[in-house]
Amino acid sequence: MGLLNLFDDNAREIRKYQKRVDVINSLEPQIEALSDDELRGKTTEFKERLDKGESLDNILPEAFAVVREASRRVIGQRHYDVQLIGGMVLHDGRIAEMRTGEGKTLVATLPSYLNALTGLGVHVVTVNDYLARRDSEWMGQIHRFLGLTVGLVVHGLNYEERRSSYGADITYGTNNEFGFDYLRDNMVTRPDGLVQRDLNYAIVDEVDSILIDEARTPLIISGEADKPTELYFRVAMVIPRLKPEEDYKVIEKEHVVTLTEQGVSRVESMLGVENLYEDIHTELAHHVNQALKAHTLFKRDRDYVVKDGEVIIVDEFTGRLMFGRRYSEGLHQAIEAKEGVKVEKESQTLATITFQNYFRMFKKLAGMTGTAMTEEPEFRKIYKLDVVEIPTNKPAIRKDEPDVIYRTEKGKFLAVVEDIIERHSKGQPLLVGTVSVEKSEHLSAMLERRGIPHQVLNAKYHEKEAQIVSQAGQLGMVTIATNMAGRGTDIILGEGVAELGGLHIIGTERHESRRIDNQLRGRAGRQGDPGSTQFFISLEDDLMRMFGAENIMGIMDKLGMDDSVPIASRMISRSIESAQRRVENRNFDIRKHVLDYDDVMNQQREVIYGQRRAVLMGENLKDNITDMLEKAVKNSIAMFSGDSPFPEEWDLASLADYVENFYLPGNHLDPETLADLSGEEIEELLLDKATELYQKREDEFGADLMREIERAVMLQVVDSKWMDHLDAMDMLREGIGLRAYGQKDPLVEFRREGFEMFQAMIDSIQDDIIRYVLRVTPQVREEAPEQPRNVTENRYEGEPSAPVHTGDQIGRNDLCPCGSGKKYKKCCGAEKK
């Protein structure tokens, strides 16, 4: 375990866990003596002990000993003591930081087995389908041997496969699929369409990648909106004719581009409009801004690739293709137009959630990674997770050389190639990290010209990722990888490589996050192996240009250094890390800002989804409808009474027309008759007639069918109004920042106005439910169990609600009664213009 500082909090935690490790080790001889059947029988015994009131903590030592023995028998791997500590950290709902090669995948089998004994389910979350499938098969052998069921949730499964996988004791899958399934479950219209069960316990592998890097982009399920796509191509032809600096200015640090006055004039001239910023040209101005971003800030083979006629986003942190993700607000379409591929229709948000808010719903959350300490403040603040640094099984002997800095990018890459050639000539394997597809291909071309055989791994070769990386430690191998491609795959050294110094890592640029650099370094020196790392940097690199290159350039000029002479200095390495810390803090603020706004939506989402789930699961809605009728009567009187208690001062004619159109269809009320009644009598009359009509419909259809009608109507109305509300909240969010100019806090304003809009939506939902329930005619049809279906680009939506037919009184902005989910004026009402 090595010497631990007595005053170190982390060391104290490790000593505490070590005591329980000693207990687990003391149980090993008696567990080893069990036959396979007796070992398997322990699972039943543990479940019975839990049923009798024992806690998971009580049975932990014995359960961990059982898993360790099962692993030794089934896959030939016995958990190290430090892996047992990692397992306990995960069981306690914390983050285990374990260095690369320390066997995090095996660690997860311990707490997943223990927590699965409750029967409430365990999610093991990975970053891609390959790892989910690999781990479910490989580690799943241990769980199956011990009598537990194992499920797998990856892209492309059908409804039955998904439901079965979620019903398993332990479910392996990706963060995207788990999140999308949660959203899809909250769009289904029948209980048998649900696939997930309650969110109990999640172990997140590569927790920093999933809960921090990917958490910047919310998951969105969307359907096509009815906006034309020609405008994207029209604007895309204009932007390349603009001149940088003269017509537009790019502020790289802030990732912002703006038109100059001259640029605005040129765009107006080319598009044939007088004033781009007039109200009537709002949409055109938006298209111009998005196209400008697409052409100047987003680069092919860095931010995205074009594959099979599609624009696919590249994750800037992992270098992986993000299938199914699209930039929002028309930016993705602007990039498609720029690249000359088919422009997909803009989409309407049907459901959305951030990863932060999805994972915070689990009763217990834990994670593991090789790099978490730099982000611990964010884990604590957002997820209430702390980080425990687990000691390595064997002492780490990797050498991290100081950065070398060159004046130009060209000089840097020439030096990288020379270093590769020299080390390759001795047979030492090299893994070279690059920040983009473009840079990896540039370096590959340079090596080809020098006759150096190598493998390239970037987003374009996504499918071969694990296979290529697993071979990176073999004699003479040269592997070029984008950032952390291949993360999660073990690199084992080949014969004779240790004597050559082990795997050498070359970083060709510092990332804006220290954590990503640490991940790259961590590919070498696993399990006490030798290894070395070094970063090559130029003053033309993005991070250096934006943060502090001027000072270093001054030093180089004073010393009269040319492009072939590098600076190697710990001081410069420290100044780079200082710049990285500033960027990390800014990125955290951005993520926190996104989350602050989504928290407002999340409160509303929880209310809507909670009520929707109660309706879906068969709650009797008769009392709810009765309450809505009472509220509708009171509201209608308030609308036409003008705050007067005397009916003779009310607008009784308008009241009579309103209630007939709203909740008393076919009941024509005489205003003169109403004038003879008191206010209380009018309210009582209206409520009696509404209740009588409601009861008449129930008698007509029967109580059971009436409850089904109410359920179908309520789900359909809620879904339609919620979608419109999401759009309205998006628009509010876009413009709310301007409130700061009026000395108002935009977030406070967003909360206040968002709450008012939510209350208005709830009132509107109740009105529509009453209107439809008192008019609806059920249409009987045979239906198969509900299954999610593909909408666009891996986005999913639930099946539309069962159609409902209504009477004649349908407002143009009301939900169309045919069941399409569109407004009446855009659906069946379109023919009646």
C-alpha cells in the first residue's frame, strides 16, 4: 500500500477501508472451500438475510469474498486488495479514482453484485456500445455464475429486448440510451409501453467523461417541424463571399463571431433586403448568424465529420463520433448546407433532459475514472459526490518529461516526427495523441512520407477503436489517436517492450482540460509497467494563442531562438496548467449556467411526468375531472362578472355563449333566465348542468370505457401542451439575457416568467381536457403493445395517442382531435380554411 501521510484525508479514508479488506481476506479460505453450487447458493442466502432485515453493509465482506472467488473461477482474475477498496467506495456512493490499468471494470462487479441482491436493479453505465457489450458479456459471466440476470441496453434494440434488459438484476448500457429511454418512457400512452423501472443505483464508468464532458449538451427527443430548408442553401452561398476582419470578426476565446457594419450591408445587398434586422426579417437574420458560425467557428474533421452524406459531431473531449446528436437552433442544418449534403428538417423538441438531472434522480450514484480529482469541486457541487483516490496495486514508475515548446506548429510536428523515428528504430511502441481528425491525418501523412508504418485512430475509424488501441503496446507499434479514443481498453505491453522503456506517449498539443492530458499520460505505466510521456507544444496551438503565448514569444525572441530549437521548462509547463485551470473554471461556469436554467425546467418536468405517470398507471380520474369542472365554472363566472357580486351587472349573454362552447355543448342558456338568479344560483345551475352532462356521458359509455377515454384525452392534451411549453421556454431562454441591461438577474426573471407560463399551461391543459371529455367519441381499434419508433437522427418519440373524435367546436389553436399531436389549424383544420 506504500507510506500514507497520517494527516491526509484521503489516506485516512483508505485506512478505514483497509480494515474491511482485512475482514474480506480472512473469509477467503472458507469461501475457497465451497463447491460451485455452494458458492452459487450464497446468493439465495444473502437475499434471505436481507429480507430478514440485515443491511447491505453487514453482508458486504462476505458478498465481496464470494464475488472475488467467483471471478477467480470463471474468468481467472482475482480482485486485488485495492480493487476491493474501489468496490467499497462505489458501494458508498462515491467516485473511485483509479489509474489506468488498475482494473476498474472488474471493480464494478463487487458493488453491482451486492446492490443487485435487493432486487431493485443496478445500472452500469459506459461511454459507448462496444464497452457496454464487452462488459456485459465479460463481467456478466461472474454475475450469471452466481445466479443473477444481466441485461444490455445499446442502440438498435427492440421494445421487448429493452424491457427485458431493464428487468434484469444488473443492466449494462450507455448514458445516451439510458437517458433517451427515460424520456421515451415519459411519452408512452399505455403502461405496457414502459421499459425502465425505478432508478435505484448507477455505477458510471469514465464518470468524468459522462457527468462532466457530455453533460454540456442535453438529451433531446425531437420530431420534424414544418419549416422549409431552402433558406439554408441560399444563405450558405452568401457567407463564403464575406471577408474576415472587414465583414466579420471572430473572437476565438469566447467562440463568437459577429458581422461588422460593412458585413451587414454586404449581406443585405446579396440577399436583396433593405434592413436585415427589421422584425419581418428576424428568421433571415437568425439564418445568417447560424451560417456565419457554421463557416467560421465549426471546422470539418475537427468539430464534425461528413460520413455517408451526413454531418456527425465529433466529441471534442474523446474524439468519438456522437451519433444521433445534432446542434440545435438550426446550426446543424447550416453546417449541412455549408457541406452541400442533404439538409434535414428542423425539429421540434418533444422531450429533453440534461445528464445532470437524469443521473441525480438515482437513489444512489457512484462513478470511477482515472482522472477525477481536478473536477472534484464540480462533482461535489452538482452531484454531491466526493472523490477517493485509490492507491495503485504496484508502485507507478512512469516518467513524465517536461513539455517542449516550439515557435510554430510546423516546427513542432517536424520535431514529433523525428522523435517517433528515433524511438521506432529501437522498437519502442508509441501512442501519439492529437486534438482533431485533421491533425491526426496531417501527422499520418508526414509519417507515410518518412516510411514509418503506423495505425490511425480517429472519429473516422470509430468501429476499430478498441482493436487498434489494444495493440498499441506491441513491439514497434506506432498509433496515432485523437485525444482519448480507445479509452476503456487495456494496453498490454508486448514481449521485450519493458526493456525498451515501455510505451511512450507523445501529446501533440495541450488540451484545455488538464484532465484530458492526464488521461493521455495515463495510457502508459499500467500496473507498475515502465513508460514515459511528453507533450510537444507550439505557440500557434489554440490554448497557447489564447492564453499567454506573448510572454513566451518574448523570451524566445530575446534568446534569438529559431523554429528548430525548443524550450523545455517546468516553469512554462506550470504557466500552461494555470491557463488550463482558467479555462476549466470558465467551462464549469458555463455548465453550471446551463444547469441553473435546466433546474427550472426540471421542477416543471417532475410535476408533469409525475402526474402523467399516475394517469398512465391507472389512477381513477373521475375526481380530477369533477374538480376541473368546478374550477371551469368558477373561472367562467369570474371572466364575465367584472368583479361584481350582482348578476344584473354581469355580461350574461357572453357567459351563456362561452359555457356552451366550452363545457356545456348543446345546452343553450337564456341570459334573461340567468338574470333572475343570484350569483350562487348561477354557479350552482352551471355546475349541476355540467355534472349532469358528464354523468350522462358516463352512463352512455359505461364507467370503464369513460375512464379509458379520460386517460387517453388527458395524456394527449398534456403531451401537446408540454411540447408547446418546451418551445416557449426555449424562446424565453434565448432572450432573457437582455434583462441584465435593465439591472435584472436573467435567471431570477427566467424562474418567475417560467413559473407564470407553467401555471398558464396547467390552466390550459385543464380547459382542453374538459372540452374534449365532454365531446369525445371513442374509436375502437386493435393495437399491438406500444413500441418506441425512430423519428430523425436517432431521436425517438412515443407512438401517438389513440385518436379521439370530437364535436364541431374546435378552436384553430386547439389540439387536433385526430390524434396527430399537431394543432388543429395545421392538421385536419388546414383543409377548412
